[in-house]
Amino acid sequence: MKVEFWGQEFKVNMFVGCIGGFLIAVLSSMFGFGGGPFMVPLMTVFLRLPMYLVVGSSLLAIFFNTTMSTMRHYQFGNFDWILFCAMFPAAILAGFIGPRIARRLSPIVVKRVACVGLLILAMSLLGVF
Amino acid sequence: MNSKGKGKTWIFAAAFLLASFGVAAAQESAPTAATTEAVQVEAVDAQAATAPVTEATTPPETAAPGEAAGAPVSVEIDGNTTINNGGTIKIKGQAPAGKPVFLEVWAESHNVRANRFDKDPDPQTGVRPYIFYLTEHMPAYFKIFAPTTMQDKIDAEKKKGNKWSMSNIIKELGADSAFNVPAEAPIKAYQSSFVASIIGSRGELLSDAPDPRRSMQLTKARFRDLDKVVGAQINLQPDGSFTAEIPMRSGIAPGEYRIVAHVDQATKSAPITFTNTTNFPTVYLTNAGTSMNLIYPFILTLAVTMFGVLMGAGGGFILNPLLVTLFPMLPHTIVAGTVTPTVLFSQGSGIYNYSRINFISWKLGIGIGLAMLAGGFIGPKLTEMITLAQFKSAFGWILLVLAGLMFWQTTPGYLANNKKEQAILKEFKKRAEEAAAKK
């Protein structure tokens, strides 16, 4: 498939894109996360697309997945209104505060901290300690 | 560095405010003075228990409360009949001498859902059944209390770890007569298949009737810990009188609870009632089946999502595993199903911002989006089919991959490339913003 974006044309291997997107969507809807950190590498590394094309388009692709999985979770009764009402305002608030702090922090330091934190959390989930 | 310090002060200030609010709210929810009221009940199944087989002429209705000959089991609440988000209920009663007594305690006001996916091979044939069992009528609280002398049997079952079995502990205790409320719940059984999973269906409905054996498995699936469903608390005297201090954990559903004392299948007391209350911010989550102080998920979401914004990944990656770890009574299906919609808003606003400056390739986004739509259709059904342990370990591997990705994004090669990419991104974004401004 050919995609035109701001005067440049890109060839996109939709087969790889769709298979990868499908698998990420199954996992992310099954476990309830967004999937952005997996979609961006898929589109930049495997589809060889430039970052400026990926940022917006990957968000749009994920939005399809999140909308559908929200509806399906709701349909199966796996949604709790009160818990949602406790978490949703916090998520909105964080969306406003987060970027303000982000400007003052080095992204590399944040990613290294995140890396260690994720490893610890993963180990505890896997029952290593 | 000063600016960094400022950011931290911000977080601490926000956390302090929230924490102090939580403390203030907790102080408000001091236990309300409960009225002391003892409920005296008599045996209801006296006829079945005491009527000799030869005396067939005895009318069954004579076994009215208060005049039952022999009064097989009686039980009453000795003290408060109201607790506030858990507490202790004192019980005293009388049973026939020399027989074990079991108390069946359950939440009358609230039912929750319990589900289990049976994929264990049949011991005889080795065939995996792949049947999905689901009930909407599991009481939000259910526990059988046994005499304190049976503690060793509970300990023995506990040694099996996750492999403990409800049917086995009930058999060991001899408490068959006390397992009634879950056993009466209608259970839907679905025959799952690969094709059904693809089209996102639970499968063919095999039956919708109570099934005592399956209800024991569902009881375990719902409450998970042996301590949550059985306890040895009854002090039974040789003359058959008994007392018990029943500990009710915090986080249980509010409303009416029932207690029935059982001696055997035919001999049980009439139900007695007590009430559990909760005060805001501790609120009962209907679908999750547990009461919870809402301050905690609020603070957790705030902290985690904020960190998610900083590291460039949605908060869901950290929020989900933390919620199931910190609040074990929240089912993982509810957690996954409730965290997903919280990110919808931020995604939507992101898309709006990019689309305003025409910075989205709709063709590419919708193309891959349709594949993701199909994936999002299937995923939520699979959540129901895995246990919490599987959920946790799968999440562990996902996080390992994510940690790898994060590490890769801090390597020098990536950073050099990313610098170029970001410069191009900024350049194009500037052009797009200018073009949007011109319009």
C-alpha cells in the first residue's frame, strides 16, 4: 500500500502491519493496556516509516482497538463504573500535570528509571521474588 | 536542577494533599454505635431430624419455632448486629451434644460473578473439556466456619498452596451440609471452541442450572484463598453449646448477611441476620464485588499515569499489574476492563490535536486500525478464560519486553537516530502548524 504524507510517498507493507497490529491488539485488549509503546517500534522498525508519520497514525490505529475492547469488556460485564469514576479523573489530571513535569526532566533518565522499575515489577509478577 | 526540584515539590504537594484528605475521610468513618439486639431462632428442620421413622402420622407443621421437641440447633448473635466495614460478630448457640457444628455465613444483599475455564484433562479419558462456567449468583461473601479443633485439617489443605480444592476441604471437614448458597446458584456452561473464540462468542450454552460440584470450583475461582472460604472459629463444648467470634474482613460487601448453623443435612438452624455498613470514601464496587476506599485507586492512577506520560507509555502497563497485586480482591477481568476506557479520552484528545494540524495519515491509521479492531474484539473474551496467576505471569513477560524496548531507546545508536528523527518531526510539525494557521 502506498501512503502519501506531506508531499512524500511511502510504501507500507500492510501484511506485516496488519498481522503485527492484530497481535498487539489481542494482547493489549486482553490485558488492558494501550499498546502505544509496541505500535511505535512496529511501525518504525518493521515498516521502516519515519517517526513524524508514525506519531499520529499509530495513535489513530490504537484508538480503534481501545474503543472496540472497551465495548467488548463492557458487554461481558467486566467494567465497574465506580472504579472507573475513581480512576478516570486521576488519569485526566495526570494528563495535565504530566507534560509540565516532562519538560523539566531528561527523557533518558526517565526511561532508565522506567526500565529498572518495569524489571522489578516483571520479576515480582513472575514470582522470582 | 532547580527546575527539577520544583517538579518534585509539585508531586509531593499533590500527594500530601491527597493523603491528608484520605486521613480526614477515614476519621469520619468511625464505627457507628450499633444497637444490641439478640435474635433467637429455633430449628426449622426439626421434623426431619427428630421425627422417628415409625411415627409417620406426626404432622410436619408442628415443628414451629419455640416448641420443637429437642430443639436440635439454635444460634443467636451475642452483641452487636451491625459492623462497619468488617468487624467481629459474636455468636452463641446450642447443638446436639457430641456433634460438629458448622456456620454458613454469606452476603444476602449482593451477588457477584464467578467464572472458570475448565481446560484440565479428564483424569480417565485425557480429553480437555474446554468448558467455560459462569455464574452471576455467587454471594459476594461466603465462608464456612468450623470448630477450632479442625484447624489442622485446614492447615493440611493450605499446604497444597494454589492446588487446594473446595470439595476436598469440605469433605475433610465433613461440612457438606454447610455448603448450600453457592450450590443453589444457576451456572451457565458454555462449550468453547476455537471458531467461537475467533468470532468472539463464549460458545454454545450447554446448561443453565445449579451444579454443586461446579459451584465449589467457582467458589474457589471467586475467593481464591482458602482462608477466605473456611475458618476454624467455633468453640464447641462437650454438652453441645458453642460460641464463636466470627472475624469479618474489611472490604466485604455492605448490607445484610445471614448465618445458619448446620449439624448435618437434616439439622440446621433458621437464618440469623447481621448488617455490614460502609462509609464514603469506602464504596462497594458492584461488579468487582468488593468494598474499597476510592482514595487509593485515585492516587495510584494519578501517580502511575503521570509516570506513564513521562516515559511515553500509557499508564495501563503499570496500572493493571499494580492494581491486581495491591488489591487482591479485584478480579483481573474487572481491572483490565476498567483500565482500558480510562485511556480512551487521552487518545481521543491526542488524535484531535494531530488531526487539527493534519498530521495523521488516515489511510495508514485506519488500515492498521481495522486489523486492531479485530484484535480488540477477541482479546476481552480471552481475559475471562485465564486465571489471575496466568494473567500475572503473562503480564510479567510483557513488561520484560517493554523494559527491553525502554532500554533499547536509551542506547547511543537509537539516541543518535532518534535525534535526527525528532528534528525532522519538529520541522514537519512546524510546517503543518503553519499550514493549519493559514487556513
